[in-house]
Amino acid sequence: MDTDVAARPATRAELDWLTTQLHDWRTAGLVDDQQATAIRGRYHVVADPTRRFSLARLLLGLGAVFVGVGLIWLVAANLGQLPPLLRFAAVAAIWFALLVTGEALHARRSRLPSPVIGSVRLLAALAFGAMIFQAAQSLQVPAYEPGLVGLWGVGALVHAYGVRGLGPLLVGLPALVVWFVWQVMYDAASPFALVLALGAIAVLGFSIATLHDRWLTRFGPPWREVGAALAMIVLFAAALPFLTIEDFTWSRWLVVGLVAAGVAATAATLLTEGRTRLEPLGAVAVLVVSVGLVLWDTGADTTSLDAADWAHTGLSIAVYVAVAVGVAVLGILRDSWRLTALAMTGLVVFTTFQSFAVFAQIIQGAWLFVVLGLIFLGTGYGFDRARRELAATLEGEDR
């Protein structure tokens, strides 16, 4: 074997993988020590570009968020000395300048790191929110109405899809979630309406993420993570014993949201194949189960638990654990550590809450923490074992 060939660059992760493979090949007798050393010598370590820019991406993103929030704050507090029209013109000029700068930098993306472009686009989306609130202030529109946040979210979403930039999407998605939930509760506040609103967004998130598998795939993860987070939140809320259908009335936007979720789930199911279509169907199942848990009213008294309370709690725990495992599995299948971390965090919070709500009625003092610790150990062991087995199975399928 020629050892005089110039060494080729490889990241640390790639060299770690190669070292493991060489060890297996030596054990199997496929190569000897000299050949393994020669193969390893053909590569040298270079910095992983994704790690190189991780700190820069974080700092640029935080800087954009702080500047954007500062702009909105300035609109709210420090521009009172200017006439309304001039205030709006100043904020609009800042937004337009950032919008144009972001696209000008994108045109020169071969010379600039992508985090810089993303941070400018993120800042432009935040500045658009400042312009919306400034326009409302100039027109004397009440700032406590949810419609302003909705306009901000729609504008950011249009910006994101227009330039295919993730920065504006990360602004538009939370804004639209806040707007929809706020609008539903603003029209007719009730606990059951909150469950339906959160469930509808979860279905929409998973459905749109699934549709993005066919187009603009990098937009899929944010939609999927929003759907997963809200699916776990809505199940958590539905498991609360004091959450009932009391004072519930239908509102226009709640009906629109549920219809939109149904249409999106149907489209995602029909246009996708294989296990991908299970994502929107799973979100629909979570919404149905959440509605069932709320309709199953066992009373709000947690000081004395009867058989119905135990059955309700047991079903809630079983469903929540199943959904958390499903989200973790999805994180492995989609290679998303954020989904796996979300599943683990949600499971810990839910287990802690249910332990104090249920086991505290029969176990007192220090023993409650012992039982809770054993539950965490058992759940964590089972969760990690399932994750490793699934990862090993998928690795075997890829070979």
C-alpha cells in the first residue's frame, strides 16, 4: 500500500468512526496492523465546520434577538417625542434596510458564513414586528389585542418562505402560536378551548412538517418540533383533574383552526408514504385522547382518590409515556437531538407532577422522594435502552 499519498482532511467524528472500523477489521482479520496504520495515516484532523460556527451562530442569534427586542422596546417607550408618521417611517426604514441587507449578504454567501446571513434575516423579522406595533400605535390601535401578533407572525412567515430563510421562520412560528392561542382565549376563554387550540396547532405542526419532506426539507424540523412540544403540553394539560369542559363555547377562530388542522392532516396522510404518514396521524390521536381525558371528568378533589381517579391517572400516565417514547423515537429517526431532549424533559416534568399529585396522597415525606427517584431510574433506564436498541436496529438496516 502506498503510504506516500498526501494526507486527506477529515473531521474528528469521521476519524473516530474510521478508528472503530479499523479495530473491527483487524479483529476480523481483514487487515493487519501495518495496513491499518497506513489507512489511518492517509487522513489528518481538520475542524468540523458545524462546530466551528456553533458559537458564532449562537452569539449572532442572541445578538439579533436582543437588538430586535430593543427595537420593539424603543417603539413602546422612547419614540414619543417624534410625530406618529415620522416614528413609523423611522422603524419602517430600519426594517427595510435590514431586509435588503440580508438579501445582499445572501447574494455574496460564498464569501460570508451562513450564520451572519441568518442573523440579519432574523433581525429583519424582529424589526417587522416593531414596525407592526409602531403602525398600531400611530393609528391608536389597542396593543393588547392578539391581531397584532398575528400580523407579525404572518409577515415573518411570508418573509421566511419568500427568501427560504430559517431565521424569519423561527420568529413567525412562535408568533403565530401565541396569536392563535391568545385569539381563541380572547374570544371565549375556557380550559377545554385551550386544549383544542393547542391540539390543533400540534396537528398542524406535524402535518406541515411531513409535507415539507417533499419540498424545502430544512423547514420541516421547526414545524415538527413545535408540533411535538404542543402535543406533549396538551396531553399534560388534559391530564389535570381540575380541567373540565365547564364554560366552553365555540369560537370562530377555534373552528377555523380545527378545520385547518384536519385539512392539513388529510393532505399529509394522502401525499406521503410509509412511516412518515404516522406523524400527522399520531398528532390527531393525541388530540382525540386529550379530548377524551377532559371529557372524562373524575372531579377536582385530589385529597381523596377513588377508583375512577386512579384509572384516569393511570391512563394519562400510560398515554403520556407512549407519546414521549414516540417523540424520542422520532428524534432518532429524524436525527434530531432536540426532539429526544424534549421527550426526556417532558417525561421528567410529567412524572414529577403526577408523583406529587397521586403518590403524595399515600406516601409521605422522604419516602415520596425515594419512590420518585426509583421511578426516574426505572424510566430513564427503560428509555435509554429502547433508544439504544432502536439506534442499533436502524444502523443494522443501513448496512
